Amino acid sequence: MESAIRARHGTEYRTGQAPDLLTYAASGTTEDWVLKAIPGIFAVCIELRPDIFDHRGFLLPPDEIIPSAEEYFDGLVAMAVELQHKRNR
């Protein structure tokens, strides 16, 4: 997933578990709920551009919206393909 996202526009994203990556408190998220409600389920948290340390926060300039969506889509496709491979093993 990470390499698929990077391949589109060369954007680097940090990967890992949300509590280790986020610089702000984020409890009660969708991932928290689904992991509790459905044990063994797969959950993912993806934070799009800009980088978490960027002064713009979550506010993207219009020219970065489409590239961000393209990266996100490529990452989701890569994740779906990998999950399908694991399911078929």
C-alpha cells in the first residue's frame, strides 16, 4: 500500500499504528469501534496530505486535492489486491 501511494507522485507517508504516529489524541475512532465490535477484522487509518507536521493542518490547496485522491485510490487498490491474495491462500 505504501509503495503504491508513493509510486503515483512520490509523496512519502509515514506508516505504523495510529497511536504511534498521531501527534494528537484520537480515541473513539472508527478503527477503535470496528476492532472492538468485530474481533479479528482488518482496520486501517489513512491520513491524507499534507504531512502531519505541515502548518496547513488538514487544509489542502486545490491543486493538491486530485493528486491526494489519486494516491489514496492507488493505495486502496493495492490493499484490496493484497487482501484478496491472502484470502485465496
